[in-house]
Amino acid sequence: MDWTNRVLRRDDVRRFLCWLVSLYIRLVRLTGAWITDGGAVPAEFHAGKRPFILAFWHGRLLMMPCAWERRVPIHMLISGHRDGRIIADAVRHFGIDSIAGSTTSGGSGALRAMVRHLKDGECVGITPDGPDGPAMRASSGIVAVARLAGAPVVPLAYATRRRRILDTWDRFHLPLPCSRGTFIWGEPIVIPPELDDAGIERYRALIEQRLNAITAEADRRVGRERVSPGTQSRQALRRMQRQNGHG
């Protein structure tokens, strides 16, 4: 285990790091000029106290707490990996709870928790390409949650003019302060309760297509080229980086 892993295992260091991340999110939000498109979609659900599944790509996670109405409870599905716990602790500063796990790894417990929260009238947030990718490629797990809970999927994306796209599996979008930014909410996707395998694949592909479309549109509106979907998982990218001497 290298020194960074040893340091990040310390609770006090991780808490401090999460606090810094939350401060950075606030800095980007307060110093930027942000526009929200489609905000009437979540507002209508919130007004009617109807839950939904918030879907966004893993690489566009950082600013999502700023798009959410704080008074509305939400539980984000976040992996139990070390970096996942850092994210979970950071978003907790914005009143967002987390569910440890993923739709693929440790999925049964996480799936039950998500369905329970949705049936209790609380929203759930999912990154359908997490925790391991490939980037911007949806798994079928989000379709399973929507079917079981009877809750629609609502896509959300953001982009900023000033940014860095990191060399990570998820093509992480790091927004920079003092930038123009946009949030785009997509139309709800209603998943039928009864689907065969072909139907599951059809709705999985639909969620992926809608998310990629609004993500590309968000990039376009801030004058940036679209970020293409990835072809490698987290593990495959790390293997390649090790082979190239970068990790």
C-alpha cells in the first residue's frame, strides 16, 4: 500500500479532505454564472411529493449537490470504495445521504435500500456508469430499481466553460471557479413494471442516450466540445496505466 492509501485510511484526514471538497464545490457555485434549464421537471415532482430516480454520469458528479433542492430528501448510491466514501462524506455537507454499494457490486442490499427509500417517498440518485465504468455507458441496474420501485428516471447533466477533463476512467469533469456553467434536466423516463430482456435493454439504452444527449448539450451551451463515452472500465484503465508506467 503506498503512502497516499495509508494517509487516506485515517478518519481525520478523510474528514478534512471531504470538508475541503465541499468548500471547493461552494466556491465554484458562488463565483460562477449558472443557468438551469428544465428546472420545472423536478419542481413538479417535489410539489406533488412524488419520488424519482436522479440519474447523472459519474464524471459529472461534483456539482450535482448544487442542482438539488436541499429541503427535499435524497439518497445517493455511492460505492463503498475509498474514493466513494470520500464523495459520500463530501456531499453530506449539503444534506445528502448516501447508500453504500452499487447496482452491480453488493447490489442486493443497495437495491433493497433504494427501493425502500423510493417507496417511502424519498428520491434516490444513481450514476448508471458507476462505480467502475466504462464512462457514460449505463448498466441495467438503474432499470431494475425503477421497475421495482415504480419510480421514473430523471436525467441531469452539467458543464462549465472553465474546466479540466481528468485522465480518469470516468472522464471526470473538474469545474474551475469564476466560470459560466449550466445544469440541464431531462424529461422523465417511465419504466414499465413488466419487461423482458429485450425491453430491459431498450430502456437501459434509452437512459444512456438521453443522458449523453443532455450532457453533450450542456457542453455545447458553454462553448465546449462534447466528451465522448468511454470504452474502458476503471480496472482496464489502471492496467493500461501501470503498463505505461503511470501507476
